[in-house]
Amino acid sequence: MAREKKPRSRGRRSPLAATALIGIGLLLTGGIYAGASAAMAATGDDSAASSTLTVEDGQKLFQANCATCHGMDLQGSESGPSLYGVGELSVHFQVSTGRMPLQAQAPQAPQKPVQFTEEQTAAIAAYVQSTSPGPTYPSDEVLDGDGDLAHGAELFRINCAMCHNVAGAGGALTEGKYAPSLHTTSALNIYAAMVTGPQNMPVFNNLNLTPEDKRDVISYLMYQQETPSPGGFDLGSLGPVSEGLFIWVFGIGSLIALTVWVTAKAN
């Protein structure tokens, strides 16, 4: 008698099918959420970039971060000087380099990580300028780096090299003070330092250095920043002291090591 065949059940699914469907659903959901989040973030960044802080915003930032030392009306205090007449250029230099707000009293304010964004810095500078006008930003031509390099190098050696080193590497001064390195200083802050004279820096007005002279000096320093040392290792660009130390340690050290090796071989 022929065995009766049982009909195969239709619609039976694998035990892993449910797990696969759940995984696919989670991937689709996550992808949609990530795309929507990225789109919202991009929209938020565009709106933030398009917004501009006002002088009133700069006043609030100043009162919250600077007035403790410089006074609510820029009049100064025992902890900080008056800001009457310093102008927006000085504020930009001090804040954009992280020197202000000051962490602690010291012989001079060190450069440190910047606390404010460029927009906030500009707002604080605009507030100070509106309250007590002073030196302001130069034209773009002064900062373009296309000045006379040879003339700029000559002016730098005459007026600046005794403190900042002929290569702009900086140097020590008296009473714990120092001239900072200029290897990473922006063109605008180089100009600001010449015009406002921060800390130990003398002020170079247009009678000392004309705008064309300042442009040449800035061009020379920008060239120094962008051009690698033609002699190889610059050793900090500190001159014969570091070079002599290098020769003493590695040159004479190598000769001594070679002498010891030859003597050991002979024995």
C-alpha cells in the first residue's frame, strides 16, 4: 500500500527572520534619524554663522568677563589698567591671543588658549571702541604680505631684533619679562603690537614707522613664517648659543665615541 505524503506547510519562516527584520528596521530608523540630525545641525550652524553680535552683546561680554579688573565703565581698578583710548585694535590683540582675560598677576600676560570666538572678540572690541575710541584696524593692503622684504628685514633688525631676535624667535628681557616668538603671530596682531605697544613693546606711530614701513616689516615676518630654514635644522633660530651647544654635544660627543671605539678595537 502506497504511503500517503503529507502536504508541506506553506508560509513557514526561518527562526532568524524576525531578528533580521528587527535589525533592518533599526538600521533604517537610525539612518533616518542620523540624516535628520545632520540636516538640523547644518541649519543651526548656518543660522549661527549668519548672526552677528552687536555692540550691546560686546558690552555684556565685557561686563561678565573683563569689568572685574577694568571697571564697568573702563575706568580701571587696582587689578587692571584703564581702557580709555586703547581702542578696538588693542582689545583684539589681547583677547585674540588669549592674553586676556588674565589668569594671574605676573610680570607680563602670557599667551594661552583663546577663551572667546572671533565673533565675540570683535563684539567686545567694538564695544570698547564705541565707548572710548582708539587705534583701529588697518587697510587690507597693509596686511597683504606684498611689501618690500629687504626693506622690512632692515627695519626689523634696526627696531625689533634686539628683543625679538633677528629671526623673530623671541628672547629674554629683565625682571622675568620676555619678547615672544613671532613665528605664529598673525599679520593683524603684528600690526596691532606695533601700533598699540602691548606690555614691554614700544609704540611705533606713523612718525616712527610709516604705514608702508609697517607693511614691509609684516611682509618680512610673514616670509619668515612661510619659508623653511635653508640650512636644515634651525635649532630654535636662537643663534650661536644653540648652534655651539649642538656642536659640543653631538660633534665632540661623536668624536669621543669614535675614539673609544677605535681604542677598544685596537685592544
